[in-house]
Amino acid sequence: MEDLKNSGLAASSGPAENSGPAGNSGPAGNSGPAAGASSETEGAARGRSRRKPGTGAPDPNRKKKAVMAGGIAAGAAVVLAGAYTYIGANYRSAFFNGTVINGIDVSGKSVGEVQDMIARETEGYVLTIQERGGRTESIEGTAIGLRAEFDGSLEGILAEQNPFAWLPAWIQGNSYEIPALVVWDEDALSQAIAGLECLDTEQTEQPQNARISDYTPGSGYSIVEEIQGNAADPEKLDAAVRDAVTSLRSELSLEEAGVYAEPSVTAEDENLKALLAEYNRLAGVTITYTFGDKTEVLNGETISQWLSDDGSQVTISEEGAAEYVQTLATKYNTAYRAKSLKTSYGPTVTISRGNYGWRINQGEEKTALMAMIQAGESGEREPVYSQKGASHEENDYGDTYVEINLTAQHLFFYKDGKMLVESDFVSGNSSRGWTTPPGAFPLTYKERNATLKGEGYRTPVSYWMPFNGGIGLHDANWRSEFGGTIYKTNGSHGCINLPPSVAKTIYENISQGDPVLCYELAGTEQSGTTGAGGKPTETKPAETKPAETAPAETQPAETAPAETQPAETAPAETQPAETKPAEAQPSQTAPTEAQPAGPGEPGAMNPQETPAVGPGAGL
């Protein structure tokens, strides 16, 4: 028994149960544990297969479900169609939802209901107008004869409705304007609108554009913001009120209706910002003018008065700049102004004539000043001068000058405050009206070996130094005497005749622009003369005096210039050698033969630069 319990055959229970193919015994039947494992695996696989969508066995109820769903949809469509038709039927006698007529919402209302509504609203109608600042005004319907009026237009709109188009109409909305629903007395409404305080100029403030502020010292310019104001635009107000009354609205906000007149330029305007920047750039210039130890400061306080704009560009006033330069000239020009000179004789004289001194070229300085401002350049500046003096002190002639005492017929040449040379001279012939005029003049230029030309004479000189038109300092080698009273009857055409050595010294030390100060000083006349070397002559006054009282005998040339040369060469009997400089020095006249407008010619004078002198100006 024990052997049977532990044998495999006993466990398999014999052939009837598991033997052969029918019992799946042996290899053909996959008997034993292998067969059981296989069965469990298949079951698990079938379970997982049922959880995968779209797989597994077909649903036998699927077709039925589809048929059922189709039936439900069809039923719903029928229901919806019926409901849509039912709703549409209501709009045979009522306006679609979303319908607005003359600004009045008439959604779902019949013609009669709309008419009743309008009629009720016209009774006791008041339009309240809300304005800026909290002020309100009103227009009463009774004041303007407001009433309802119907002309069949409502019925026409309703008749045109397609009841089955109610849904698109509700989505899109419909708006209509018809001639009549409410009417009023036109004149009464116009008067009511015109009487509103928002149109009264005395009770309203007009809008103001943003703008550039006035100049403020220390901070310059800024933008002043626009002012909205509360003045209504008449046309916009009229349209807004009529629209509100037509729609029977009880309130009208002028702000929301955009009725107010608006400024056209705001603080955010880019062009205005650009103008501001340009204004501040130009007004930010500071120019310091220097006049010796004196200064004049030009800055934004003055420049700002010259600035303006055309809305797009800032310009500088030429008139303003010119006036400023003129004030500088008035204050600092010294030409043509009286000068005081402490003479070498002791007394102080006033020289009131002459053009020596500082003179600003106002035209050129104005142009240069404007260019400097336009470029935004700050800094120190000296004006453009048409003529300069030696000093900006009270005595503008400095300490280098020629002092000419016409009364004493004596001059002094000072250089850097030290007297370099002094000498007698001979000036213009007073008996012929050729007197040398007093005054302060700048040396025009200097020239070597010039030829002085005038009516009836042509004389070469070695040193020519003009200072007053055709009047100048020069050597006179044809004279043997200088000083005294020679000038009264035998003087020059206006020039200062000098001994050659003196003329040479002055010429070598004087510069263009140096002052020549001519004056008359009573009590300094002298009768004695000096020779070309500066020594007193031995001629006695008694012997020479007859010559001064008998001009007909001693100065025939002055009465007959055609036969005897000019007045200065007239003393042919006493100075034969001095009357022929052209023959003795022909080479000196050659350089100027081709210069018809030579330095001594009266025609070369510039009346704008120096006062006019007599016809004797020159040699």
C-alpha cells in the first residue's frame, strides 16, 4: 500500500480518468502540472484582452445604440425647430430683440407699446446736462414743445421683419432712424441750447494749448500744460442735445459726448518738446565780452528776449542782436569822442574832433554773435572792431603817440611813455584856407618813397605817414626852416612838413593805428624857427617880416600856380634847389607813376572814416 500511495500512477488514478487522448494523459494530453499552468495563462490573457479598447468581441448592442441616438437627435431637432418657429411667431407683432429706433430700445414691444411708451416719456420730459466742474443745466420738454408724433414708420419696420430671422437679428441687432417719434418747436429748442451757460464766454474758460513758458533765470524754459477749459463747441453741443432729446434720454454728459472744445497741442506733443529743448539750448549760452578790465555778460536773461518760434523752429531776432551790439558800441566806442591830453607844455587840452579810438564793426559783430548763440557756444569774446585804440582806459591813446601843437608848430613823439624825438614843423597854409585841422587820428599806414599828388603838384617824399585822409606826416627836404609862423603864409596844403631826419625817426618807430594828436594851445606861439638839423636859424624877425607882409613880391607862385608849381614850391627866388625835387631825384617818382591814386591825392580821402578837410589837404 505504501508503495502505491507514492507512485505516480496512483496519483493519476488509472486509465479511465486520464489515460489516452480523451483524458489528456501522457504527452498527447499535456498531463501533469504543465497542463494546469497553461490553462491559467490563457485565462489571464483573455482578461487583459477584454480591458483593451477596440479589441475583443463586437458589442451586439452597438447598432441599437446608434439607432437610438439618431432618433433622439431627430427628436431634438424637431423640438428645437418647433420652439424656434414658436418664438418667431411672437415677432409677427413685436419688434425683434436688439431693435433700436431713434435711439430707443423697443425690443419685444409691439407698435402700440412703443407708442404708449414714447407718449408717456414725452410728458414731463426733462433733459439734465452734466458739465465739467459739477455744474448741471436742464432743458424741459414743455419749454421746447416736445410731443410724440407717429407717421406709420413703426408699422413699416415691423412689417419688414421676417419672424424666422429673429435669431440673427438678436445676435446682430437692428438700428433705425425714422423721421418722427417725437417732435419739438425748432426755434424753442435752438433758443434753449443757445441759452446754456456752457456756451456763455463770460462763464466758461476756453481751452488753451500747451506752450513754452516764459524764461525763468536759473531754470530756463519749461512746458506749460494745456488747459481743457469748459467751453462747449456750439455745433457739437447742438447735435448732442438733439440726439438726446430724440432718444428721450434723461441725462447727457457733455464729457462723454465729446462736446467740449479741446486744445490742439498737449504737453506730450513731440514737436513742443523739441522746441523746448531748442529754447533752452540757445538761452543757455553765456558770452562774456571783455573791454580791458571791464566785462559785459550776455546770458539767457537777454538772449531769451530775442527768441521766438513759428511752431516748428526757434529763431534769433536779428534786430535784438543788433540793438545789443549797438549798446556795446555806445558804451565802449571812443572814436569821434573828446579826449583829454596833458600836453608837453603843461596844460591839459580837450581834443574834440577826430576819429581815433575804438570802434565796433556792428554789422560783423552782430553776425558773429548770432552764429555763436546758434551754435550754443559759451565763452569769452572780444567784439569785431573796425578800428582799435591803444587802451580801454579813459585815455584810449595809450603812451605811444605823436603830439602836435599846431599853435607852437612843434611836435613830440612818445613811444612807450618816453619821448623819442621832438621837432618844429610846418603845417597847412592858413592864408589860403589850408589850415591843418586839430583832432585825434589813427595813423592810416606808412609808406617809403611815395609821391604826393594834388592839383598842380606832384612831389616825391621818402617817408609818408598819413593820418587824416590826405593829410600826413612826411619829410620836406626842400625846406631849410621849420616852426615859427611860416605856416601862416608859406605853409603846406595841410600836411605836417618835417626835417628828413625827424621824419625818418618817427617812420621807423611808429605803427599803423598809432594815435596822432593835433591841438591848438593859446600862448605857445613862437616866432623863431629852426633849421633842418633842429638848430635855431639866424634869420632876424625884422628882416623876414617884410616877406610876410608883401606876399605879392615874395610868393608869386601862390598867385600864378600855372607858371610856378604849387604853393609850397613857390618861393623860387629863395629856395631854387628845393623847388625841383623831381629833377634831382627822378628815381623816387618812378615807383608811383603807374599809381594815379597816390597817397597824397585828396580824392583818396574816405569821408566815412575822417572828417572832411579843406582843399589844401596834402603836401
